[in-house]
Amino acid sequence: MTNSRILKVTGGLNFRELGGYPTVDGRTVKWHKLVRSAGLNKLTAADQDNLANYGVVADVDFRSQDERTQAPDKVPTGATYHFLPVFPDGDETDASASQADLERRFSSDDTAGYEHMLDVYRNMVTLETAQQAYHEFLATLLANEQPDQAVLFHCTAGKDRTGIGAFLTLSALGVDPQVIRRDYLLTNENVTPVVDKMLAKAQAAGKGDAFVANIRALSTVNPDYFDTAMKVINTQYGGVQDYLRDVLDFSRKDVEALKELYLD
């Protein structure tokens, strides 16, 4: 079977495998164990079956209750659903915000979207709800003990809450930080065609430059967003390994068990 980073899913976007990434000590992340994605609300029945055949046995949903109500997951066939909301009240990333709400908030200051996302990334590592969600996510990964069985984790756009989930997991596994950063930025390759189309539509409808710039900032990933979260982890918590242990209650023994399950 040929392994592919991008999974072909008819009713979904940004479905990616985390297998194949090298660790700093010369090991490799196993394929068919970790899948990250955007929303599952538009999966076709065939997609649900295909993901089951791929090995997906757990569906971890980082979205808020509101997002879940608006667009419930079509859970892969036979998979267990885990609801682990990162934010207490709605979707801070605005991936699910209405057009009217976006226009109201992001039509004047052309840096508002960017600044907002920097705040979101700070919150994703400091909020108690986020820390609890990521703690339970790591526990879900540890419970996935059978070979060729995958945990799929997602939010609405599959880039921010999911991106931090991937960062924490790959960091625990000892993947090189630059590789993790590249995986985070891969989202842009997957979403740019969709975002470009959306922005062209906004421009054609006469929306101002500030609005277009802000929607791009909200709809894509940016090295600055990632670096903002890293800076908080490094300065407030002493680095990612300390963060995993002290904040997410993921012990050294847990890290070793995770490596046994997810590394070749």
C-alpha cells in the first residue's frame, strides 16, 4: 500500500496523515495511526466507510458545542466519537462565524484578523479548557493500542486547534521542531485554492481591502501564529516537554508509551 500525506476525501478538506515524519533520534512516525482534518459534517457515506477501512477508530472533535450543533460530525463507520472542546464559549478562531458577524468585526482595521489570531494562539495554550481538551486528547492517543488503527482529530478548518493538537503530539514523539512547523504550514497548500475563491467573491461583491486582508488572515495559517504559541510555551512553561508534563499531566512514562505505539 502506498502511503500518502494527503488523504482523498470527497466531502472534506485538509485531511492529512502524520505518518512518515522523522524523529530527532532516528525513528519514524507510523502510518495509519494519526490523521488530522477539517470538519467531518460533509463526509459522504463512502468517505465514512473509506476512513474506517483506512483504520480510523476514534474521531476527536475539538470544536465548541455551537459548532457541533450547527454541523454535527458524520463519524467514520464504527469509530468512537470524542467531544473535546478547546474553547469554552464558541469558536474563537472564527472558522464558523457568519458573514454578517465577520463584516461587522473585520471591515475597518486591516490588521484586526491577524491580531485576533495571535490572541487565539495564546489562548490555545493558556486556557484551562484548552489544556483539559489536549490532556484528554493525549489520553485518547494512549488508548489507541492496536496496530494500524488511527485516531482522527479535527476542528472546523483543521488548522488552528488541530494544528496545536498535531504540534503537541509530534513534540511528544520527538519529531524535529522544523518538521512540525512545516506540517503546520502545509495547511496553506490545501486551503489556498478555497480561500482564493472566497476572497475573489468578496472582492467582486465590493468588500473593502481591509475585510479581504482580514479574511485571509483568519482563513490561513501563518508562521507568526505558530511562533506566538511557541513563545508562550517556552517563556511561561519552560518549553514543550515541561508543558506536556506539568500542564497537560503527561508524564515521562506516558511519553515513552506514546512512542512505543506511534513510532517505528
